[in-house]
Amino acid sequence: MKKIVYILIFIIALANVSFAQKLTAQASKARVAVGESFQISFSLNSSGSNFKAPPLNDFDVYSGPNQSTSMSYVNGSMSQSITLSYVVAAKKEGKINIGAASVNVNGGTIQSNPFTIEVVKGSANAQNQSNNNPAQNPSAPTTENLSDNLFVKTIVSKTKAYLGEQITVTHKVYTRYQLRGFQDIKFPDYTGFWAQDVPNNPQIQVVNENIDGVSYQVGELKRTYLFAQRSGKLEIEPMTIECVVRKQSNRRPRDVFEQFFGGGYEDATYSVKSKAVSIEILPLPEANKPADFSGAVGNYSFKAQISKEKVKANDAVNLTITLTGKGNIKLVDPLKINFPEDFETYDPKTKENITTGANGVSGNKTFDYLIIPRHEGDYKVDQINFSYFDPEKKQYVTLPSPEFAIHVEKGAGGDESANVFNPRSKEDVKVLGSDIRYIKTNNIHLEPKNDYFFGSPLFYLGLISPFFAFVGFIFIRRKNTEQNKDAVAVKSRKATKMAKKRLSLAEQYLKSNNKEQFYVEIFKALYGYIGDKLNILAADLNKEHISDKLKAKNVNDATIHQLITTLDNCEYARYAPSAVSGDLNSIYNSTVELITKIEDEIK
């Protein structure tokens, strides 16, 4: 009986030793060439946490850690193994020691076995061959070409469009593997475009698509609507993404259970990159362009209405203009309206209700103009025209509004601060404040006897002054004519003035805390100033050309860098305003200082 007990104790101890937790390290090859990719894996036969890999400073790490899990079932007992692998390539020759990895298991820490890799001299193309040859890359498929079975595409709705016309850009992933997830996605910056992203579905929907007889699973990563800000050839840069796919492992099955179900599976990470896409942007036609055209491109309707047709002097009236349609509606500026001179007017208040859906950017935009008549009488607001370019019809469309007649009556008589004009008698003139009253006429100013203007020095001065005025006019006119002969110099002189005008609109959006429109106007002001100052055509207005032109003008590199950084921030903020931080006042002030600095350094 005692012998049986001893035997059972021995068997239990042997079983505990057999199933002790182990962290095993190994390499797919013990001898490799410089630049040749191979796999280093760490296998744990239990569950653990806080895994720490040894330093891999002597290697280029192509992917990892890639995690795979396998299970086995032997004699009624189930065991589980977790493997973390890295795909690496040695940087130099010699024997490289790989230290021990560690992991926490059941409150304790266990380490893997250290080992050595022998690295020999390789050919110049060893690294490229190892990456492109599936048989040499343990994480790559062994029987299929990766580029044929996993790739991303940038798809555009059109490769030729008008300035400001809507372009749909879709980024998709195509795969014949089982997708497990994505990481490190880098979308392009859409340089030269104003972008509006479609809200993403957190769960990517995968559909089947057949390409040249091959069936792929396709997932839409992102959809964006673009509106070109300048004409010429614009390029959408490639996007990159790391895809985690599940594939069948190339290793031999560990047991009968795994062999029966076709071997183990593991997750592998691959970095894929789309191709760049070029789009030709056509300038809007000059023929038949309306004088009041302000850059609206798309398909719109237009409505104008007034709140009152009969008011009293100094009472407010609201003129509301509503634009509805599809296109670059967010970029449409307030309409310029010719109000009667006797009306006091204010900058319009803008309201937007714009959505981004499957059919593009659409909605409505309202401009509310506040006007105050100061005189009594009958007035008329002339017909208001809204013009836009329809890219489908390839022509300009002008939508008119009716004329508005406003009858203004005399204001309330008890209002001492009101100004009443066109008096017909003393009684019609009201008190202005408390100390200015109607001028009395009983004190008459008398002139001395025989003191005449005729024959006085002032008379002769006035007699010859037209001659000197005419000579001065001829001199100034000739000087202006000489200055205006050089169209480039004239445009350069007016660049700062135009930049200040554009910045005034940015200041309005700053006061209303409209962050998105503020960045749009800052972007327009800088690009417009540089284009005018350096005489750069709109088609050539890019950051590289701007940098070259400024360097040719001996502008400091620090100033050029500040300009390019500001343009990049503005472009990014236009389609992702919430992702940009910073005080708008400091950004506005730094932009003004930047223009002043460039102006001084160019001189």
C-alpha cells in the first residue's frame, strides 16, 4: 500500500513539472544574412501579463509583436499556448545575442532562454528580396502574392472638375484574408482642397466585390467631399494603413487535434499603401461671368424677404437672404447689397444648417441684414441677384429677388436723441442733446466799409490757383501713369492692402468665435497676399513654389518656415477644426505680424 502511495505522489509531482509555466524563445533561422528577414517568437504555455521583449537594437523591426493563440487537447486535458512574434532583419554582421524576455504569471515573473543569431554578409538586394519573397518572410503568405490579396485604393468620383466643384473621395481596403483590425492609419492632407468628412460608422461594413473575376471583401475606411481652392493639377497623396489579418500558420501541426482542423492560425500585420491620385482642376469660365459672382459652385435656390415695409424713422428692419442647395455652400460669402444712403447698415449675421450625407454637402445658409432708416420718406431696395456656377450645365445661373419698397414715417416726437432731417421750419428742428438749439438770426455780422473781396490778395490768389492746380494735376497724372505701367509692381503694392481687407473678415469671425470660418479667412488672406506680392499664378500657388520665391527675395528661413506652418495649420483646421488648439486672438495677431515681417524683409 505504501508503494502505491509513493507511486501516486511521484506521478503527481512529475505532472506538475511537465505542466510548469514556460516562456520559450526561438528564431525561425539560426544563421541569416544582413538585411534578410526572419522571425523571432516567444511562446508561453499559460496566460500572463506585462510581457517585456528583450532589446532589438541590432535589428530593423518590420512588424510585431504579432500575437497568435493555439490550443491542444490530449488525453482529456486541454492546454493553451500564446505566441508573440517579431519579423526583423539584422543590420550588421557577427554574432548577435538576444537576451531574455520576461512575463508575469500567477503573481511571479518568468524569463525566456537567451540565444544567439549568426549574421553573415548578404547581397545589396537581400532585404528587398526577403520582403518580396513569401518563402523567406515567415509572416507573409507562402502561396499567394500579398499585393494581389491585400491592398487599399483611393477612389475619386471624377479626375477632372471645375474650381469649387464637389469631388467625392473614398478610401477602401480590399482583402482576401480574414481582417482582424487596423492600426496606424494615415490619411492624406488634401493639400489644395477644402475638405468635409462624412461621419464614420464605428463599425466598418464589409461587402463582397468582384474585380476581374476575383472576389474580395471590401471595407470603406473613409469618405470625404473635396472642393478645390485653386486650379491646375492637384494630387491626393497616398494613404497608408497597417492591416491585421488572420492567416493559417506555416508551422507543422503540434498534435492530432490541430492537424485534424487544418493546423493553427496566427495574426500578422502588413503595411499597405495606396497610389496617389491626380485631379485636373479647371478654372471657372470667364465668358458670361456675372459681375456679382462670389464663387458659389453647385446647384442652389435663393430667397430674399424683408420684415417690414412700413416703419418709423430709427426703427430696425431685417432683410433675410436664404441660400439652399448642394455644393460649396459653406464657402459662400454674404451678398453685397446696395442700400439707400440714408440707411444705417450692419454686417449680416450668418446662420448655417449644413449636413454631410451620402449625396454630398447640402443645406441652407441664412444672412440676416439689420438696417435702420434715419429719414422719413419712401425708399426702394434694388433687386438683389445671387449668381452661381452650375458644373453640370457648365454655365452661370443668376437668381433675382423682387425689389423692396419701404415707407418710412417720422419718428416719435418725444425722442430727444433722434435726428430728424430736411427741416422745413424752425419747429421741425428738434433738440439735439441738451445744449445745441436752432441758430438765432438776430445778431448780424457787419463788414467794414470799402472792404471788398475784389482786388484783394486773396482774390488774385484765387485767380491764379487754377493754373497751379492744373500743373499739379498733370504732374501727378504722369507719375501715376509711369507707376501703373508695371502691372506686377501695382499688384505687389496693393498686396498688403488686400491682405488687410481679407483679415478684417477673419477678425469678424474671431469676434463671433466661428473657429472654422476664421481659419478659412486666414488661409485666404495669406495665400492671396503671397500670390499678389510675388506675382504667382493661382495654378502655381503651392508651398514649394512660395518657399523658392521668398528665398529668392532674401526672406529669412525662419519667416518662411512660420508661413508654411501657418498655412498647414489652417488647411488642417478647415476639415478638422476640433483637432486644432490655440487661442484665436494669438493666431490672428501672429498672422498680422507675419505679413508685416514678410513685407519688411522683401523690401
